[in-house]
Amino acid sequence: MLFKDVIGQTDVKERLAEMVQQNRLSHALLFLGKEGSGALPLALAFAQYLVCEKVNRKVAAPAGFALFDTPELAAAPPLNLYDSCGECASCVRSQGLMHPDIHFSYPVITKKSGDKPISTVFINEWREFVKQLPFGNVYDWLQFIGAENKQGNITAEECNDIIRQMSLKSFESGYKILLMWMPEYLGKEGNKLLKLIEEPPPNTLFILVAESEELILQTILSRTQLVKVPLLANEDVEEALISRNHTPAEQARQVAAIAEGNYREALNLLQHSEEDWQGLLREWLNATLKAGPAAQVKWVGTMAELGREKQKQFLRYFNHLLEQSIRIRVLGPERVTLSGNEKDFAQRLNKIAGVSQQQAIIEELDKAAYFIERNANAKMLFHALTIKLLHIIQDKVLLTT
């Protein structure tokens, strides 16, 4: 993968290239970025940049080069080389995730009782996953390999295999690289890697790609150089949806605003774009504020049947409208870019709840999304959320529990 193929993140790309060009590269890097930010594609592009023959000055002499010309002319790459060439043998192998000096580690499952799973067993699935879902999260990956309800882990056997692989000499490039995705799934067994990370063989590089700094072993975290990968700008998500996914411009703009820098979420929203989230929200508010318990129970039953991903998208949509309602209140409707129906709905939300109530609802929606991620019972969750919503709006009580 080339840097130019990675959505947005221009500043991070330039900083990574300059670290290499100025010989300021640490032996262990932590790419830290939330879901959908593109931390994994960025790390893959960086690994390819490191082994690119053009970047490493292994390109053949240009056409017409004479044997007795200045030697520096043949060796020196073009100035300001901020991307891999994508054409040399190393780049071709890297793009297929087949380069012999780039190794991968990721959460895996036990296929059958007694197995000691390691990443190399799933390398074919990994290559296909990265090709199809480069912005996928660990849930997508585990479903991709048929984990169902099994817990993925980076095991002690995996750590032993990493030590073995990284102790070997590189085959063809200047670097030997381990790219570990989701080190949060590395338990105490990860302490086996401490000596290797702290005193690696020459030209050995560890690239960890994570979403949550708090879940990484502190002993490993303290030995890495942090590379923060911010969420994507809405404009970058919008442009990518139009150019890569062939999404109509107006729809891309609306989806990008709701996704809030998460490209994975933007793609999920498009998959379920046929859902009438506004109608579902209107039905919920009417059931909560007017119709009464019977209508609420009916709505909760409908919501529980949608499935976890759609439930999260609905909550995100409501959150988006509430945030836009607050913007309308502060900046005025002319400064908010919403479609006619959505803008009208957002203004109606301002009539039923003040800013403090809207902020309280946003907090409750965020909590609900968190619990959905952790397989909370949907009926119980949405019934409780309905009661909280009623109290916040009608009684003007800001619930803190």
C-alpha cells in the first residue's frame, strides 16, 4: 500500500517519511488511532516505504547512465521522496502482504481443541481481510475468520514465534519488520517480547497498531515511540466516499458528517442507508413523550430486532442530530449544513429540550452504544434508555447514573 492510497493523514505521512530520511526512526513505534482512522493502512504503507528499493537507494541506474559518471548520481534517490515507488519487486510483494521481511501478528482463535494458534496459520485470511476491509476493526476480523463467540488472543506461542522470526537475518531489505495489529489482545505473555523490543537485532523494527492505549501492557508501551493517528477530517471521508465508493456527493456529505472521522462507520452507514432513521427516531420520541408504555414496548421490540450494528448507527444518528440542534441554537440555521428535512427535525428537537437536556441525552446515547458493543440485552437497554429520555425531557432531570 502506498501513502497516497491511505485516506487523509497528510501530516502523519510526511512526519513518518522525514523520520526515515533524517535517520530518526525508533526501533519500536506505536500507531495509535481510533477505529476508522486508518491506522492499519497507514502502518502498512509505512512498512512498504521502509522496504522500497527506491527509498533504500537500490534502484538501477537511469537510462543513459555512463559507467564513469559521478557515483553519487547513480546512488542518490530523488529529493523529497515521500512515498514508496509501488513498482519495484519489494513494493509489489509488500502490496500483496508477501514480503519476506515484513511479518504480521494479530488476534487469532483456536480452530480445534488442543491447537496452539499463531498468526501464520491465518495468513491467507489476513491478506484477504486487509484487501476487503482495510478499515475493519477486531470484531470484523474475528467474524471474518469464523470466530463467532470465541475470544481472539495474541498467545504465548505467538510470542515465541515472533522471537524466532525476528532473530533471523533479513532476506533482502535493510529492515526486518514486525507489524502487530491490536496489541491490546496481548496478555502478560507479551512480557516475553520485552528483551527483543528493548535490545532488537540491527535494523529490526516493531510497528504496533492499536486503538486503546490503556489496554496495552505498560511494560511494552513504555518501550515504544508514539505516533498519533487522528480521526479523519469530514472532508477526507466525504472525498473518499465519492472517489472510492462512488457515493453521490450529497449522500457522501451527510454520511461523512454522521461518521465523524470514522471511515468504517461511514461505509456501514451506507450499507444501511435504506433505513429510515429519522422515522424511527420520530416514532421513539412520540412513544416516549405522548403515546405511553404500550407504544414504548412496541418500539423497543422493533429496535431489539435490528441487530447490533444498526442499533449503534441509530444511536449515532440521534447523536448527530442533537449536536446539530445545538449548533443551530448557537450559530443559527443558516450556518448548519443539513438537508431540509433533517434541519427541520433538528430545530424541532430544540423545542422539546434545552442545551443541558440535549447534552445529557448525548451522554446517555454514548453509554448505550458502549453497552451494545459489549453485548448488552437490547430490550433491557432500550427500555431503560426510553425511561431516562422521558425523565431528562419531561422532568428536566439530568441523570448521572
